[in-house]
Amino acid sequence: MATTTTRLAPGPSLRPADVWPRLVTWFTGGPRVLYGASLLRIFAGAALLIQFVPSFFDRHYLWGVASTWLDPLVNLNGYWAIFDVLFPKGDPTLFDASYVVFLLLVVAFTLGWRTAWVTPIMWFFLMSLQTNATFLTNGGDNLLRIVLPFMVFMRLSAHLSLDARRVRRRGARAGTRVPLWLSSTAHNTGAVICGIQIIAVYVVSGLWKLQGDDWLNGSALYYALNLETYRVLPGLSDLAWQVTPFVFAVTFLSVWVQVAFPVMLLWRPSRVFALLFLMGMHTGIAILLGLWPFSLVMIGLDMLFVRDTTFAWMLRKARRFVTRLRPATGAPRTVAS
Amino acid sequence: MRVSTRADRTTDRVARNATIGALAIIVAFITVTAIMVAPSGALPAASGMKSAMSPYFTQRWTLFAPNVLKSNYYIEVQAGWSDADGGRRTSDWIGLTDLEHAFTGAGLARPRISMLSWNAARTYRERYLALDEDQREYTRTSFIESDGDDGFEARDPVVIADELSEGKDNRSDVIRFLRVDHMFRTHVTNFTTAYLGRDVDRIRWRVTITRANDFAHRHDETQQFTDTVTTYGWRQARRTVRPDVEAAYLDVIERYDPERSLVTVGE
């Protein structure tokens, strides 16, 4: 009887001699995850707008002249004095001007206008404002504060941006003069660091949760939905916690997917599941707990684990879908006889 | 076969060095991250580095861990003043946290103001609980004394710190508590002056903690836990409130509680 042997296609060699050239090519051969980086820019910008636009009228109370009572704690943090320049508590005119400029910078950043210049300046404004107060930041602010200096070196506006439109219109003249190997290495290093940071957040947070009873007995979501300060839609929160299987499933999955996140990234199906679950979880956190800035930053960083080819495939599918929906123009009319 | 040129070799060297540099930066980032996320005391040798990096690189991802926060924190404040005829008057309790939560636009992100006194109350409470029972009782007494002339004045904070620490080995906890107590004194003076529209000479506050039923009793109609209310002693109000500071407080009060409806409980 004839037997057939199915040979598995050989995977990439893991011999150091083979890995090293691939690594060099990966870092220096061109920027990776450009769609993910562009979406990270948009999500981070949206997170800042959602945070600072609604607080516009409270700005003097939160960060300005009325926040001097916080100074004994703020001064203990030991931030560099240069961050005191833009938002002085004793000069409301300069404070207001800086606040408006900051909002304009965030809009420019979100739209991807002159991103390479806007990003570091916006980071400086953000730091200057946030270091004026305490009690006002959450995990999303902290995360953004850590990754923004690295995002400065990334190409955040290759897609879905005014910069990209300008490059398309003007061609190579609007492009960068930095050598490809340098811009690629800078971008890819920044992307890897952002990826490591989000992995650290998930793993550390997951490991801490494993030490708490609420996460192991499946009740944590119930308590989170009953904190008054996070109940932006009380009816929906009450509806969610009354479905006990939902509470158990989300509580367990959120811990274990976070802890296993780095391992799940290694295999495509588990990676897709982990990313879809975590993005869904953060969407839920945004809607139910009102933590939009935090959730948007987390989802934006998750996007870095989606390859450009996947985004390109999704875009093709979306375009085809839109084309099908659009009524055909110029097609001969069929007249019923 | 293509012969490797000098230009190719230069490009290869540049690419190799760039990759080495990138990997070095990534390894450094991982090292710093590992140090910052390590539990306090786990890496004593790196404590100096942790301290230096902390304002910019804090990595505390424990808002809902190890257990979810279960309590809600509210600050209510009260102020006293003297009338023209010398009579002493006291305001009702005013819900400072309730005012900061009285925003419109349900379903969207909460404005940042909703975090301020809620987090401040949590911090105050944590520092209060770090003291022992005798010290806690002391903080619930008045920090005001007679000035010997029919008036009152603030007690010397150094004397308060000494009395609180006497015979105890937690002076740092005492200082940490008194620092936030001092901050509250400023904040509550500013707030009550603007809210009541008059100068005040003494103030106090209470922290109310509520919590939902435990998961096992989630469908019970009756409240499982009674609210915890801790009232702290009277403090001397700050002497003056700057007009621009008062205006900033007043602006918030006018927008969130124009009817002054958060005066909750009579004294």
C-alpha cells in the first residue's frame, strides 16, 4: 500500500547566523506597522481631546490658579522646572494661551499634520499641564506619558493623515531627507518599545490580579460596575452585572488573556483572539466605566500587533464592500417589459 | 554573481550598527521597565534608579488589582464664621464631591473634575488609616486653640506633629497625613469661602464611604453595609483667599451647583 507523507513547510530558521540578517533587515529595511502606528496616533489624539476639551471650562480649577492647594504634593514629585514654564498658576493669560495652543496641537496631531514636529511639542505641553496637579491622572495618562517620547521617533502619519495626503500630492519632494535605514530603525525601535510597554501593562496588571480573590472567584466585574464614580450609564451597568455568566466570563478571560498575552502573540489564531478580546474589553471599559482616554490609548497600542498586510487586506475588503453598495453609474437601465 | 562593492559593505556596516543600537535601546527599556514594575523592596540595589525615574516612568498598573476598588469616597465640608454681633455661625454640610460629580453629558467620558476630590478623599483616608487608633482619634479633634483674646488661632503644626508622634515609631506616617491635612485646609477654605460668599474662620470636613453589597448579596434589596462617616476636627481657615483663586472656585460652583443645592445636612 502506498503511503503519503505530508511534509510541513519549513519555518524560518532560528540559527543565530540566520536570525541576525533577518533582524537587521527588519529594523533597517523599511518602517513596519505603519497602519498600526497611524491608528495609534488617531486613538491617542482622540484620548487627549476627550480628556482636555470637556475640561476646558474647569482648567483653572484643575490645573491653574485654584490648584495651588495641591502644590505640597506636586512639588514632592520632583519634575524638572522647565515644565513650570508654559502653564504658570500665577499668570492666567499665559496659562489660557498655552491651553488653547495645546488643544490645537492635539488636533493637529490627531489629523496627522506635520506630525514629526507636532508630536514632541505636544508631549512637552502635555507634561507641562499634567505636572501642575495630582489626583487627576489615571493609567491611560501614565501610559501615554511613557510611550509618547518614543512615538516621537515613529512614522505616525503614513496613513489616514494630512501628511500622507501632502506626500501623495507633492510626491517625493514632500518626503523626508533622513536616510531610509535611519528613519526605519528609529520608527521600528519606537514601535517595538511601545509593544513591549503594552505587554508589560497586561502582564503586570494580570499578575497583580491573580493575587486578588475578586478576579479568581469571578466577581471583579460586578464590583467595578458598582463604583459610583465610574457609573456613567447606570442602567447599562446594572444590566451588565445582572447577567452572571457574563460577569464570570469577562472577569476570568480578562485576567488570563492579560497574563498569557505575550505567549498568545506567537501564534496567529491566539493572537487574533487576544487582540479582539482585549479591544472588546477596552471598548466595554470605555462605554460602561466612562474611561475613554485610557481605553483609546490601550486599543491604539494593541493596533501595533496587527500587520500592515492585515490592514491592507481589511481595507481592500472594505473598499469592495463599499463599491458593491454604491449604485452603478452609467450602467444601462433595465426596463421591465 | 554580483560582487560586493565597497558601498555595499559600508551600507551593511551601517545597518548592522543601527540594529545593535536599536537592540541596546530596547534592552535598556526592558531593564528600566522591569525595575519600575518590581514590587517595592524587591530590588533594593535599584531603589536609587527607581526613585530617579519615577516621576516620568511610573508603572503602577494596579487600579483594579489585586482586588477591585469596592468603596465610594465622598468629601463633605462645613465652615464657621463670626457675625457682626460676635455670634458664631456654622454652615450646613456641603457635598464637595457631589458638586464635582454634578456634570451633564451622561454616556460620555467623565470630565476630569470628577476625579479630584474622589481621589483626594481616598488619599486622605489611606493616610489616616496608616495611623494607629490613638493618632486617628487625635486627628478627629480640633486643631484650633483660643488666642487668649476671645478668638481662636491655629495650633502650631510642629506641636501637633510632635504630639501625634510622641512614643510612636511612625513619624513619617504622621507627616504624610499632616501634609494632606494641610492641603485640605487650604482647599476647603477656598471652596467654602466661594460657596458661601463670605469669609470663614474655621472649617472641617468628613469623609463618607459607601459600598455596594457583596457579590453574593447582589440581588438583595437591603443594603448590606452601613455608610462609614468619619468627621475630622475643626481647623483654622486660611487667613486670606486670593480673589483670583476665589473666582476660579466660584466659576466651578456656579456651573455645577448654581442653586447651592448641595447643602445637605443641617447642624
